[in-house]
Amino acid sequence: MIKTISRFLLAAIMVGAGAMHFANTDFFVKIVPPYLPFHHEIDYLSGVCEITLGVPLLMPQCTSLAAWGIMALLIAVFPANMYVYQHQEIVPASPIVHLLRLPLQGLLVLWAYWHTKPVESRIG
């Protein structure tokens, strides 16, 4: 039961974050590191990936694959978090908030990893 709730919560976070890429494009575009081209396209692609991986997390037969995809996506976008940490003026927040975002990304990866394993059924 806890794993099911966790899966639905992670899916909601992923879909919600993905939707924000379209609702608040300016915010996400400015955190794309300058060494990457096509900032708007990267923003939209990130949003599509988050939604595309969040929805199948809700389907038990797709959970493991979706969780692996979420892990890969979280690792792929980590440079944006590092960029924001190094250039805190981009996103107004306290330095501690910027610092805490970095390990939070790791916790999200671990959370997704938990869902790569099938739920064990207990009989008896």
C-alpha cells in the first residue's frame, strides 16, 4: 500500500513538474546552462519527458521502466541544478535552498530507484 501511494505521489510530482515547463517557460529556460543550445527546446523536451515518464509510472506493468527513465532524466538535468547553485542570482532564494536542491535530486533518484523493483506479494 505504501509503495502504491509513493508511486502515485512520484507520478504526480513528475507530471506536475512537466506541466510547469509549459506554464512557466521563462523560469525553466533561464536555468538551462548557457553552454547548451536551444534553451526553449530543451525546456519543452524536459517537460514532455517528465510527463511521459510520470504517466506510465501509474501503470504497474510499466512502473519499472518508467522509474529507470525518471532516474536517467533526473541525472540528465542535474547540470541545470549545479548551474543554478553556481549562479544563485538566476533564481532568488537563500543559499541554503540552492544547496539543498542538490542532494534533493539524489533523493529523487533513490525514490525512483525504489520503484524499479516489483512489489513483493506476501502470502500466508
